[in-house]
Amino acid sequence: MARTQAADYEQRREAIVEEAAQLFAARGFMGASVADLAEACKTSKSLIYHYYPSKEDILYAVMASHIDQLVQDVSEVSAEGGDAKAQLRAIVHRFMQHYVGAASRQKVLLNELDSLPADKRAEIVTRQRAIIDTVTRLLCEISPDLASDPARARVQTMLLFGMINWTHTWYDPAGPVGPDTIADMALSLILC
């Protein structure tokens, strides 16, 4: 007889992912064991493996949960419509809000991609490229001269992501400058 799923199954999976994000961000994927994760979750290794078949599956869940939120942001902004500048502004603002609340997941996404098996890494990279392509398209709509120079358009896109993606390394949520101000500052540098 198949084992029934606990009513709080998804909440437990998410709790494991949250602890794993903190642990992998602090120690790196290779520096953190499933035993460390079980200790952080105040549970057993076997219970961790009940929810996730492998440590790599947990890493994938950390990354996928974060990148899927960003993909959703892009999709929602696109569905809302508006001109390219308004859409780009909305995307960057949403991303900065998520980066503040998910600094560990962002750090894991940026630093541990090579720790994923090739098939899972390809899935994450495909989602990242979709985001990058959307932002590149918006930049080209805002500055039509970029459309005739795809290499420059891609560089401009990556400069924008370079500014916002790494804020987790220095941003202080209790500091005097909020994420919306940082988003506007990054946009003003890119769109000048």
C-alpha cells in the first residue's frame, strides 16, 4: 500500500529548501552535507531524503524556486503591457524586491550552477536566457540603435544584470537606500 502524503508535505519541502538556501549560501554546495541540512532542519537525514532523493535535487529546488519567481515576474509584467521603458522598470523593481528577500537563493543561483547535473543546469540556464532575451528586447525597443548591434545590446543587458544581481554581496536592508532606489539608479545608468 502506498504511503499517504502528509497534509503539510509542500510546506515541509519548502522549509527544507529555505534551510538549504541559507546553508548552501553560507558554506557552498560542496561544503554543506545532507547531515548539516538535517541538523539545520531539526530532522533526520532519512526524512530529508523522503522529500528529496538527492542533495543535487535540493540544490535544483533552491535554484528553480528562485528563477521561477523571476520568470513569473517577467511574465506578469509582459501581460500587464505598457511601453518598453515601463516594462523594464517594473521588471527591475520586482527583481530587486525579490533579491532583498531571497539573498541566499540569489547567491546560490549565481555561485552553484556548475554543481547541478548537466540536465538540471540546462533547465535553469534556459530560464535565465529567457529572462535575458526579454530584457534585451526591451532595451532594443527603448534604444532602437541597439537593435542593429546585437552584441552591444547583449552587453548592455548583462551590465544591467551585473549591477542588480550582485547586490546581495553588499546591500543592507536596514541601510538608508532601499531596493526601489537601487533599481532606479541602475536603470538611470543603463538608459542614460
